[in-house]
Amino acid sequence: MFQNNVGKLDRILRILVGALLVLAFFMVEGQWSWLYLIGIVPLVTGLLGSCPLYAMLGVSTCPRQ
């Protein structure tokens, strides 16, 4: 479906940051806590290994094959 364009270190960082932001959504209360749901984007792109923004810009952090 999507071509992999996210390298190993990039994937790990995206998954960690995304998971922490989603977790913070459940831990932080307040008017702006819904902003932590933005963490879904890096979490999903890290899990899938494909970033649509990278694809549009022609960027890839995967090692050359």
C-alpha cells in the first residue's frame, strides 16, 4: 500500500513520542488536553513505517538497498 520511507531509528522515536503523547492525554486534565491526541499521527506512521509527508517531500530515512 505505502512504500516504507521511515528508517529504524526514526520509527522507534515516532512510536515512543506518539505513545507518550497519547498516554499524556489520559493523565493530563484541562481545556487543552485534547492536543495530546496529536500523538496518534507519529504513533501510526511509526507503526506503519510510512510517512505521507516524507513521501510528498521525497524524503526517506530508510537505508539504501
